[in-house]
Amino acid sequence: MATQLFYARTREDDDDPEHWQTLADHLAGVADRATSFAGAFESAEWGRLAGLWHDLGKYLPEFQRKLRGERVDVKHSGLGAVLAVEKHPMDGFSLAFAIAGHHAGLANPVDGHDPSPLKDRLKQNAALLARVRPVVPLGISDRALPALPGFLAGQPGISRNDGARLRRSWELWVRFLFSALVDADRLDSEAFKDPAKATIRGQFAAIPELRDRLDQSIDGKVAALPPDVAAGRVNRARAEVLRACRTAGELPPGFFSLTVPTGGGKTLSAMSFALRHAERHGLRRVIVVIPYTSIIEQNAKVYYDALGARNVIEHHSNFDDAKQRKEHGEDIARPHDLACENWDAPVIVTTTVQFFESLFSNRPSRCRKLHNVARSVIVLDEVQTLPPEFLLPILEGLNELVAHYGCSVVLSTATPPALKVRERFDYGLKGVRPIVLDPTRLGADLRRVDYSWPEPEAEPPSWEDLAAELAAHPQVLAVVHRRNDARMLAQLLAAHVPEVVHLSALMCPAHRSDVLARVRTTLARGEPCRVVSTQLVEAGVDLDFPVVYRALGGLDSIVQAAGRCNREGRTEKGRVIVFRAPTDPPRGTPQKALDATLTMLRAASPGKPLDMDDPGIFEEYFRTLYSAERLDARSIQSAREQFNFATVGASFRLIEDEFTRAVVVPWGDVEVKLQTLRDALRKGTSRDNLRTLFRALQPFTVSIHVRAFDRLAADRTLEEVAEGVFAIIPTCRHLYDETFGLVTGDEAHNPESLIA
């Protein structure tokens, strides 16, 4: 009697079973991949079991009939979860969460606002497992659970002994196991259904080659400097930072701090450390995590030039696929698209939002990349921008990555936050080692500005007086708290001078990039250039003004604004004028940051202002700020202790989009891109192509308050080009101003009045 063949999937438009993938091949293929992926965090055999058991439901007769064209409603992803819990009522839940969620996402165990908790999924699949047992090969179903990985070994269950901290450690491990399974499943499917696509993956240079390329690029730039420039104090300091980074790359893995004043060459020096460190210790990739997309685009270009565009993956919401294809060609763009799915590349440049929301997500598409975070060098650029209200889960996640997942983490900043473990801050980062041993001296060597501070109790000037004062400077940058402030000050300044540049997030990213390029050209020519901006010009945007005005706020923000002043040391000292704005910053962290700065200004000795070159100033500032914040405002840690994956995924949102909606605005060639999307939707196109077309629109979007969105919709000024994709109709182009961006009339009520 012939043995019955069971199948996992078919190829499209191919009804010949001889061309179908057998279930045995699929389970073995996923198991092999998941074994390899989970091996990066001491969990290889757990990965193997997840792969072998994830699709046991495909042994059901109903599923086999469905493959043959019958219209049958059959769920197949939960049977292996039932088997895992049968094997061990406690430890088996680790596999059960991953297997039951490999299509729908990690569930809550019971409910907690989850419409499909794990308990219900197990109950629904228990009877189905009994039906398939007779046909599941013993080599699959009779396997026992392996020993727990080393960092969880010795603990008999997820709810015993050390309780809270252990359960959170276990919860993160389940996410990584889930990631290994999801990526293995999708890659195996891709290899069968689209072998040509599968061969595109992984075409990158090795870490040692990239380290060599970077060395040659940096050394070539230094050799090309004129002798007087190379001998200048700024370039001497940058050379010192580079030497320290190259030396520290040999140190054992762990936490590192790179405290370097703005303009000290952190971008390439941090990458030099990371690639050396990865090569020395066999780590697999470098992940650069940056708070703002404006910095990503700038830094990614630096990495492209040094390492080759093929080897650097940008993964962020404003990435312009069309621009990349035009500049680098399809043979680079296509592998980049695929690498964004699972971060299988040597250098990833991404946002704080993408990195940490993925770390705490429950969605398969977001979690898919996590297993590739293991054994990486993670560079947290501008680490002082980590949101205080999420600080506890973030710091614990970083401690776990270093302690149990083979990662090294670099805290890169000019203003070091108080993140190290200390008394009454036991969730801080452990064993942080400085790369630059004397940042105070380095700060003095790189000092390029003098600060002017307002009296803490003095009345703020009017916007009209500020505008008149700014007009007296031929080249000046003013940074204010809110979008509405920027627009008002720019309009008042325009009454004094012939041309004013305005920057805020009411301008789409493509528009802002164009304006910033023109500003750089104007500054380089020595021509008059007066810019009024929100915080989007801070933290890494490469501008160089002789004078910068900054509204009094957090010390870290003031220093970032100062980084746009005399950046290249062209004069002996630039001027940073800190002023008390007529309007306070938004409530929440921005207001608390202002309060912390005012506390320190009031405590400063008369005639002895704050020394902004002393890193100890920022330790004191951040301690004051954190003491006023709820560092786990969404109760993420409590939800993690209960394994409420769906709750954590819904709650861990660094950018709250509940009150905002994205709108495609009429700027540049966006109408061509919109028409391409309309045509593709009308003709029918692949999901991959649609994703590319959607991403091409991201640089032309602006986020506005739901009130403004609803009013635009009521006025019939919006077109829903695709589901959830709204664009301003061509006849309403007047709503987008070439100076101020999107003008809706509701700007003052927008809670996103600070750029994040």
C-alpha cells in the first residue's frame, strides 16, 4: 500500500501535484532554517521543534482538499501549539505562543483585549490534533522538549521563583523564537514559490571587507585635507576620536559609551568601532539606530560612499525606493527591498521607532527581523533622545540583548543621559565602558561656541522683538518649540528682510531635504541666510551657522542646536543665544525638560553659567528629568510579566498615531507617483510592487491632527488613492505653501508640534 503524500503548498497556476511542495520537505526546510536562526541565541533545538511542529495542521484532510481547489475554511497553525503544551504544561507554552502566532501574531494567553487569545486557540485545535496524530510521522510528533537555553536553565517554569524579572526575560526569548520561526517559514515558502527571488538575497560584502573599505575611505579623506586644515584643532580632535574607536574595537563585547561633542566625527568613528568590533568577535552585522529620518538620509549617504551602496540598508518610513533605483540601479534596490524584511545584511540604518517597536511587537512582519539582531553591534545614535516614558522596557531590553543575545551596544551622544545602573536605578545599563577616556578635555578642545543664557525669572521677549533681533544677523538660525511658533516668527522676520527660510514637519520630507540643500549652498557662498525652524534641524543635520538662537528647553536640545553653530570651526567662537520663548513647549516631556533646565540655571553660581562642555552637567540634568517622569508610563513591564504579547505590541508605540493621520501633499513630482499607483491598482499588480509604490509616496506625506484631517475630508479635498492612502486633490494645491508647507488652519492644535 502506497504511503499517502501530504502537501504544504502549491505553485500558482500549477495544478500538478508533482510540482507541489510536500509537507515533509516544508517542515524539514523550516526546521533547518529555524535551527540555524535560533542557534544565534542558544536555542537551536527549540528552533528545530518550532519548525517541525508549526504546520501540523496541514496534515488535516480538509487542508489537503483545499490545496486541490475545494472551498474549505480550515485553520492549520495551532495544532503544533497544542502538542507543545501536551509535552510540558509550562515550558511548552514558549513554543505554543510562537507556533500559534506564526500567521496571526503573538497572542495574549487569556484575553486582555485580545480577540483571539492563546487559550482559545489551543481549545479550538485540541480535537484537530487528535485527528491528525495517526498520520504525523513519529520522527516529528514523538520528540521531547529540549533543555532550556543557558540563561533560562534551572528555572522550572515561567511563573516561579524570581518572578517578574525572569518572566520578562522569558517573554523576550519567546519573541526571538517566534522571529526565527516566522523568517524560516517565509524563506522556505519563497524558495519554493519564487526561487529567482530567493537567490537575490544575501548578496553583500563580508564584515572584514567592509572594515577594510571604511579604513581606506577614512584614511583617504584625511590624506586629502590641506595641511593647515588637518592640523586645526577640530580635525585633531576628530583624529583622536577615530583612534580611540579603532582601539576600543578590540575590547570584549558589552556596553560602550561614545561621548563626543557635536562635530567630533561620531558618524564614521562609531562605524569604525562597530566594524572592527564585529570582525574581532565574529558578530554578524552593525545596526545603526537613529532618532530622526532626516539624520538617517544624511548618515546613510556617508555610509554608502564609504562602504558601497549595495551593503548599506536603509529601513525607515521616508525611504524613497524610486530615488534609490534611479541612483543605484535595480540590482541594488531589489536586494535592499528584501533585506528590509529580515535585516539579513551587514549594515542596517534604521530609526529608533523601527528598532524598539520591533523589539516589543507581536506582529509577524515586524518580529521577523529580531533573530538577526542577535550577535550584532548596535549603535544608538543621539541616545539622549530615548523617550523617558518608555525608558524601563527599553533599558531592560538592551540589558537582555547584551547579556543573552551576544550584542554589543554603543551609546553615541554629545549629551550623555543618566542611563547607567546606580542606587535606586537598578534597571540601568550594566558595565558601560567609555570609548573616549576623557570626554571633558575633548569637549574643551572642540569648543566652538559661547553660550548666552537668559535670566531664569526674566520676562520673555515678544515674537516681534525676536524677529527684529534676528534681522540684524546676515546668517542666523532660530530654533523654536512648536510648528506654529516657527511659522509666526518666520512671517514676522519676513517684514524685516527680503528672504526667510522656514522649516517644520508641515513640509513633507522631500520638500525639507530640498530646502536644506539650498540652505547649505547659500551658507557656503557666504550669502545672507536666515532660517526659522522647529527641532528638525537638530541632532545631526549638517548645517553651519555663525549665530544660532535656541528657545530655552532641555539642555540636550540646546546642545544639539549649538551643533549647527560654527560646526567646522571656521571662526574662533560662534554664538549660541538661548532665549525664553513667548510660548512654553508642549506639555509632557518637553515641559519637564524645560523645568529641569530652569532648576539648574537657578542653582548655578552668579556669574558662572552652566559649563556645556562638562558631561557631568548632563548626568545631573537627566537625573532631574527622569525623577519627574513615569519611566514606564504604559505599564509595558507589567504586561510583559503576564505574557500579554498583544497588549505590549499595541501599547509600545513611540510615536502616538492615535490623533494624527498622514496625507500625501502636492509637492514636486508626487502627482506622477500617484498616477503610477492608480494605474497599478486598476491593472492589478503584485503585493511587492504595491509596497514599492506606497513607499515612494512616503517622502511626500505630512502628519496632521485628526481634526484637520476630518475637515479636509468633509471639504472633499482628499482622494483615497488606495485603502488608507489619502492625497490632497490637484485642484487644492493652494493648501500646500512653498514656504510653510501644509496650511490647514489647525496647526496650533497639532499635538505633534515637536519634531520626532
